[in-house]
Amino acid sequence: MKHTVPYVDFCLECEHDGKVLSVLKTSITMDFDQQSPVYLQDLIAEASVSKAAELLQQVDTDGVSIDWELQVKNGKAIVWMVLSGFRVFNKIIIIGSSRKMHYDLALFDEMMQINNDQSNQIRELVKENTQLKAQLAKQQISH
């Protein structure tokens, strides 16, 4: 059963420096070129960039940082949003909401769904890799 957290406008998977690895969910306009690296700070209005850096630093240090009010670029507009971040293994998950939300079971349900989706993808890739190795071994034996 798929769970969704109400009022989540975007969810990003980032590296510790804010480099966006993937956009897990978005309902806002994120204007950026897919060819060049994008950082969380690129998606934040200039007035809030230093706060975004502090958010990332706190997540890197403490593993979590909740309820940072920042100005976020939404296409050509600037909107106030509440951002929170969580360290999951060696990545950082950044969640942005235009409304404050309760970070209780709903948030963790969403994070678990993301984790489950990623785990399923990893299992599928490992399975495909094993099958390809077996096919390659058969081809090498027959030659």
C-alpha cells in the first residue's frame, strides 16, 4: 500500500554538499539543466542560501534537521517553504512543504516507502546482474 504525506511539495535525494542526486517527488517548478550538477542551494532564493547551507550542515552533523523556513524558487516565483532534512545511510533526504506538517508516522511512512522502493530497485538490479553473469559464463564455456 502506497502512503503519501500531505503537503509535501518536493523530496530530494542529495549528497552532503547539497548536490541533487534525484528528485523523488515534486509539485513545484524546478528550473534547472539536467546536464550540469544542481545543488539544493540553486533551488533556494538568494536570501535563504546561507540558511540552506546551515540546514545541510546540521543534517550532516546530527542526522536530522527539521522546520527551516526558507524562500524557495518555484519557477519564476519565490515561495516560503518549510524544509527538513534527514540522513539516510550516506545520502541526505530533503523534504520541502509550503505548509508545516506533522513529522510523525506519516513522514516515516513516506521515508519507508522511498526506502522500500529503492531496496526493490537494488534487488532487481542484483538479480539482473546475476542473470547476465550466468549468461556470460555460459557463452564463454560454449566458445
